[in-house]
Amino acid sequence: MTNEEILQAALRQSAIDANCSPDDFLRESPVIVESKPNDSARKYLDLPLACNLISYGNNIVASIQPQYRDIVAAYIQKYPVEHCFETPNMHVLNDAFLPYNMQVCFMAEYFLPDVRKLAPLQCGLQMRLLHQEDFAALYLPQWENALCEKRKHLDVLGVGAYDDDGQLVGLAACSADCESMWQIGVDVLPGWRRRGIASAVTSQLALEILHRGKVPFYCCAWSNLKSVGNALKSGFRPAWVEMTVKPNALVESMNR
């Protein structure tokens, strides 16, 4: 795949998730659409969403439930694109949703591979390609970013790094979150960090995903500098951002 083909695949999937056209993300003005369930959307999305703001850098596509249109329209039309995803402007949107027992919950940056930079990095350890049947005993706290116990059936492929005793010390795995795109998560045991293991397993897994005709993608909070650094070192680059409003009860449960 070329970088342009990868980007177009991401735009098509974002359009499915948001219930819009891929071209809507490339417009110069904001776009508001109604959020609707779709069997082809990313599996972890709980659609419809009250408000999800998506930007590939040009504009904002707001996928919302219709009763919040006035709130969201006033917000995304008032502030520049980049300021809508950060404080202090973000508080305006958050405060507007509080009377409806909702607030801003998720803020994330998404990365796509740059095929001009993606290469199989090494870390001096044995690397092993893993499949779904290899994950059965790995649903443990130390691998919770790479694997998701709630959606085991989506964890389809991984690359593990092993020490001389055959112990797994680093793991990148991907979930088949939708038909065309697989999301990568990665974990490295504390005593083995800062040795290039994360980028080695991430880069090699990304190449394995591409070889299977799927688009690998990577997600993290922009404040998670370790994870951002791993994405960049592994051959990924920022592609889009999202900010999602969720019910207060969910936010409070996560804060506990």
C-alpha cells in the first residue's frame, strides 16, 4: 500500500464510524452529521454517540445525536479547529453538556504508518509471530494494552520479544476492530523498557498487518509521550484526532 491508499482507507472507515462521506474530512468548513449504528464501524464504538468530534486537520466533522446540534454547532463554528480539542475552549463544550448529565470523556490521537519510514526494527531479542491461539494465557495485567480480555475474539495477531530464557518481555498485538483496519497495542515489562523493544515489536507487527492487506493504526493520548514516541520511532505519523462526550456515570466509574 502507498501512504495515500492508507489514508484513504482511514478516511473511509472514519466516514463509516461517523455516518458521513470521506470527503467531509477534507472540507474547509465544519460538518455536522447524525451519529447512527453501523455494523461496519469499529467494534468498540458504542453508537450512536451524543457527540464525537473528528479532525484530520482541515476541519471538524461532528457526529452527534440531533438534539445536541445547536450546542455543537455553536462550539465548532466559534473556535479554530485545533483549539476545539484542548483547554480552555474545551470547557465550553463540557459545560454545555453538563445539564444533560454528560461531559467530555475521551481525547485521543491516531497514527497511521508511513511506508517510507516503516522498517522491521530490531532489539537484540528473539522475535516471534503470535496468533490468536497463542494469546490464551496472556490475558494478564502486564499485557492489558496489547490485548483486550473483553474482546478476545478480535485479537488476531501479535509479535512477541523473548529473553534468553524464553520469557515474554515485550508484546505488540492487534485487534481486528473493523474489516480494513487493525489497531495495535503494545506492552513491555518494566525492567526491559528503553531498550528499543516496543518499537521493534510494533514495527514488525505493522508490516505483518500490511502484508495481510489490512491497515495498521495506533492510538494514544497526546500527553502519553512514551507512546507517542514509540509510534513515531516505529514508523507511524499523526493522522487524525477525536474527542468524545460520554455520560457522567461512565466518566465517574472510570475515575474510581
